[in-house]
Amino acid sequence: GAGVSQTPSNKVTEKGKYVELRCDPISGHTALYWYRQSLGQGPEFLIYFQGTGAADDSGLPNDRFFAVRPEGSVSTLKIQRTERGDSAVYLCASSPGGSNTGELFFGEGSRLTVL
Amino acid sequence: DQQVKQNSPSLSVQEGRISILNCDYTNSMFDYFLWYKKYPAEGPTFLISISSIKDKNEDGRFTVFLNKSAKHLSLHIVPSQPGDSAVYFCAAPGSGNTGKLIFGQGTTLQVKP
């Protein structure tokens, strides 16, 4: 399909393990965003990429969270030493450019459960 | 500090009636606002937006009203349909002109047949 693709759709892991979540944005979209949505809450911003660079990582909760986008397309969100509080749906979104006043296109999310 | 707030977690209306979803914000400098709709197990999808220089924007059954003096916006759906049952989020632009959005907590709308 032509939309934002996220894998895996579901991930169950144990506390302390390392997790990687992948996002494949819409082709040609230079802006990519990661959000986290906890139960009963709205999406919470984590990090924004314009091209290959992380232009705004102010939403990352701590240094266990890291994201990369080495070729300016696919992005990977990496979580080290997972904690139960990391359990959430991780959403990826893309848009044609960073400084627009338009919509973000979201993927279906990766549901992370930390036991 | 929650800059965008949706104080009603849920709303239930009868098919054919009007649904009104509310959103309050704290930052008077927001340039625009958006509403997103989310079905279970899907990502949020854009529904409608409004510029801060306008007080109303209409798209089919959906109308968004902006009251800047009250820092309040609302989404009206009329007539409501069962397929409108979803979670609705209002959103505003975050700082830094990056295109990132700040979302409210969401309101779950149930439209009963």
C-alpha cells in the first residue's frame, strides 16, 4: 500500500529487554514523527526527523529511547532496558515537509507490551 | 501542562442527531487546529482543520467552530451516523515550526442506530 507502514504490529517483551520498532513512511515524505499513545490518552510526541537528522527529540522520555533514520526514509525506534511503563502503542507519522500547516499521515502503530 | 484538553472522555448520541465534541486550549498563539479520528487498531486519520483567523470551517457533515476569546473549539457532526463511532482527537501545532502536533486526550463517540 501507499500508506505509512509499521512493524511489528504487536510486540510482547520482558522487562529489561531491547526492542526495535520500524516505520516505513509514505514515499517522498521528508518529515517523520514518532508518537506514543498510552491507554486513554492522546498521542504524545517523541521525536521528529527532517530527512536523516533528528530535528527535534524533545519528547523522548529518557536516554533509553533512541531513533534513527539513516537514509532519510525508514526509521527505527529503539528502546533499551524496557520497563513496564513503556507499554503503549507507538505511532509513526509522515508528512511531505516539516514546516507545514497540514495533516500528518499515521501508520497503524506498534503495540508494545512489557511484562 | 496540558495545552490541549478534551474534558469529556466519552459521548453517546442517537443516529441522525447532532454530535458535539469539545476542546479547550491554553496557548493563544496557535495558528491552526485539527481534528483527527481514530478507529480501533488503526492510526489516527485527519478529519478537518481550521485556521486561527477563521471562526468556522465546514466540510460536509463536519463543522469546526473556533472561539478564540474562550480558547475553545468544537466539532459538530450532523447528522451523526453509526460509522462515525470512533475516538476523536483535537490537535494544535507544537513549538518550533516542525509540523509536530499536540493532541488532546480524545473523546470516544458512540452513535447508536
